[in-house]
Amino acid sequence: MASITLLYDAVAQATPAALPAFTRELPRAADEALQGEDFLSLRRFAAQWAVHVHIQRDPVTAARFRELEDLAVASADPDVVRGAVAGLGRTLDAAHAAVAHREAP
């Protein structure tokens, strides 16, 4: 897993507007890790933000992701919402797989 500093830099480059959320969530994840005496919350935090950066670095994927988010929230048609949520899930699955693949030795 990338260092938190490298991840911070990647978020700053890919989506500077997301930095407040990143810096707000990091202490919470660190506190949970220390209280739980394991690092699962920090690993989840890093994985979540690595996936975010992966999606945001590709302008086409990022635009489609935002479009699907908007559809999922705004549509009154359950079929449209289901389709949008499924598309979001596929995008997230692909990003998780890509991030995990890069972490492999």
C-alpha cells in the first residue's frame, strides 16, 4: 500500500477539492486503528482513497462516474437508478482490482 503522504499527494493532484474530506477522515481512521490495535481502518482508508484517485485520473471514467452518481440520485425511475448503481459498482470493482493488482509484489 502506498504511503499516506504519497496518497495525499495523489489526491491533491487528481482532485484537490477532495483534500478536506481526506484530511478529515485520516485522523478518524488512525484513531480507529490505534483503538482496535490493528490497522484495518487505515488499510480501508488507503484503499478507498487509492480507488478514488484511480477513477479520477482517467477523465472519461471520472466523468462517467459523476454522471452515474447524478443519475442514481436524481432519477425517479427505479430501473434507471438500478442501472446507474450497477454501473457505479462495476467501475468501483474495476478500480479496486486495478489498485490491488498494482500492490502485488
